[in-house]
Amino acid sequence: AQKVTQAQTEISVVEKEDVTLDCVYETRDTTYYLFWYKQPPSGELVFLIRRNSFVEQNEISGRYSWNFQKSTSSFNFTITASQVVDSAVYFCALSEGGTGTASKLTFGTGTRLQVTL
Amino acid sequence: KAGVTQTPRYLIKTRGQQVTLSCSPISGHRSVSWYQQTPGQGLQFLFEYFSETQRNKGNFPGRFSGRQFSNSRSEMNVSTLELGDSALYLCASSLVEFGEKLFFGSGTQLSVL
């Protein structure tokens, strides 16, 4: 069965520090997508990035970067020069091809990031 | 364009009652899914609807049901409420292709007393 593990429950950093959020996944499918979502206090989940299982490349977008490694089943997320507005709960999620649907995501338990001045 | 709209934002019910939550997806999105978020169980998939048909269902009892209308709007219903049903219920809409990102609403916070 699919599983997503976010071992870090809570991380506190001082503004401008870099922070990496870890995500490890388990799946038997060869076709899958991985996602990162952010949940600010307002409650809605905000999409950040997705990666499919066929493209093992890292990506940088502004202050955000992602490291996808199939060999270790990891999909880690780094925020460079963190800001107070980055404070939120971050979720890693997995969507398997076998489900036949875009919408059935398996979420990790989330990592609460607190950025202070 | 308008995002996913969920109503009501907050709801307080007592045990044994039933509740209906509403979700209006982003225009053009035909897939609507529902998630339950609790401190203990985290985010869990409830079900997904596409073209008025349930395409997928999570591991929840039959007290949880839903439907989708021809305009893609969706409702979920919980009958015979239990204390453990207290949660944030999130609706998401998306295009139908596998791997598409989900757009979430702000959720309905349900408290069962």
C-alpha cells in the first residue's frame, strides 16, 4: 500500500535561514506523482509543485527547490532564505497511477514550519 | 477566475444529527474530491466525483456519502453524526487527467457536540 512519511513534525528557524523538509514515500506503482502542498492558517491547501515518476530531476523556483531521488524514495523540499510568510504546515502527497484518478492523494502527516524574526 | 468555494465555513451539530456540506469547483473542473482532516488521522481521502458518478472512495463508513450535480457542484452528507466526525472537511477540484494538481477550498470546520 502507498505511504508517505514526513518525519519532521515541527521545525523552527530564524528568518533568512535555509530549511529542508523531508518526505519519504512508498509505492508499488511505477507510475506516480508526488506533490507538495502548503497549508497556511486560513486552512486551504495551496499547490506548490508536482513531479512524476519518470522525470527524476531537481528544480529550483525562486526561493524553493526540490530534490527527487527514486533510489531513496525521497522528495525533499528546501526553502532558501526563509521568510515569516513561509510559516505554515507543509504536506507531501502521493498519487498512484493504479488509482486511475487524479484526485486520490495519500498525504503525509505534515511538517509545521515556524519562521521567526 | 474564482477558486473552490465551500459552504458553510463553520458548523456546529450534535451527535445523531446529519449534515450537508457544499462545494462549488473552479469553472471547467469536472472532478471534485473530498478530504477529511483531523489532528489524529491527518488528511484522508473520502471520495471523488466525476460527471455525477463516484469514481473512487476512501475507507469511511457508509454514513459518509456525496453527490455531484450536472454543473459539477458537489455536496457531501454525513448522517448520524459522531463525536469523531469533528474535522475540517476540504473539497478539491481538478481537471480529470492523472497527475493534475488539486485546487482546494478553505474547508468547512465541523464540530460535533
